[in-house]
Amino acid sequence: MVAELLLDDLHNFLTECGPGRNDFILVLDECQNLRLTSDMPTAFLLSQGRKYGCGVWLATQSPDYFKRDELAQLYQPALVLNFQPNVVERQKICRRLAKNEKEKAALLDMFEQLGRGQFVASGHFIKTSGALSEYGHLLVDNVYGS
């Protein structure tokens, strides 16, 4: 409840300041405790936060707590990171993120390969040429530098 009041204040602050006047990232852990319906400030921050200079990072270990419309809010960001989801969650994630059966199989294979410190990133990535890639999935390794 307190978090949602603070998020409502942040929403009001951003809309009063106007687009492009800020530059920060809001990190919300245990986001399953927030309401993500379209009338809540969290939904505004997810859908329009970047326009106002506010990036949003959400973390949860319990995606099963979300309703269908709330999951739609979670999967609209430009980049989604998944760290070792359990077998049931892997299937659900693949249904949401993969465009076809071939991509779903490749994504499932990535999840099965995940080790400590690795994750699957889904989104658009900047190529070495500086161009933006097509939507895709990458297995990110060596996060701990070992």
C-alpha cells in the first residue's frame, strides 16, 4: 500500500515535470505485491515511463500471482530477463515470448542450459554496427566474471 502511494506521487511528479526532464531507473522488487491494472501508477510507469525519463525494472520470483491483464503489462517492456524459471514457468514464458514453435523450442533449450549467473534476455539488442536488432533471445553468460 505504501509503495503504491509513493508510485502515485512519482506518477504525479513526472506528469507535472513533463516528458524528457528526468533520467533515472526505478527498481521494484517483489512486484507481485503491486497492482498492475491499467488504472494504477505502475501501469503508467511501464507504458509511458521512458517518455518521462523513468526506466522501470521489475523483479519477481512469483509470476503465477499475476492475472492475465497484469502479465500483459509485465511483458510490454523493451527487454525481459528470465533467470532460471522452473519447468512450469518455462512453458508459460515461452508461450508469451516466442512467435512460433521453432522459436519456442529454441527458447526452451536456452532455459534448460541456464546455470548460475546466467539468464535469457528477450528483446531488441544493439548490434556492433550500432543498429537495433530484430526481436530475439540471447543466453547471457559470465555475469559474475568467472
